[in-house]
Amino acid sequence: MIYLDTSVALLALLSQPGADEAARLIMEARATEGLVSSRLLQVEMARAAHRDHFDVRVVDEFIAGVGLIEIGPDVIECASALTGEL
């Protein structure tokens, strides 16, 4: 599984420099290893859709191919404990 950060997901959708490469990497990872992200991906992408006036259904379709991880105290504790190089 590959973790998908919101900044990369939005780059692929917003037609900015690097969007084609981001979209290619996302499609490749989705097809080979699968994608996961935190539930924040859904929130942040929906907010961007409203802010940048694009159809939120695009976000829904995009997120349908991503495994979303709930953010509970255990996830926060593990993430906070990470040290060193990732």
C-alpha cells in the first residue's frame, strides 16, 4: 500500500505544473500496490473543490479508489511517535 498525501491528490486534479506526473504516479500505484490515506483526504479535497469551484463528484470518484484510514487516538499516538527518517 502507498500512502497518498492530499497535496499530490489535488495536484493531479487541479491542472497545475506536475499534474500529469502526479496523475500517472497515482494511477500506477492504484493499479499495482493500492492507495491509502487518512480520512482527512476526503475533507481536504472537498474543501478544495468548493474553494476552487470544481465538481465535488470528481472528489467522490477519486476517493472511491483510495482506502481511507480513520484518525483515532491510536493513529495519532503512532504518528506522533515516529522519529528518524521515514
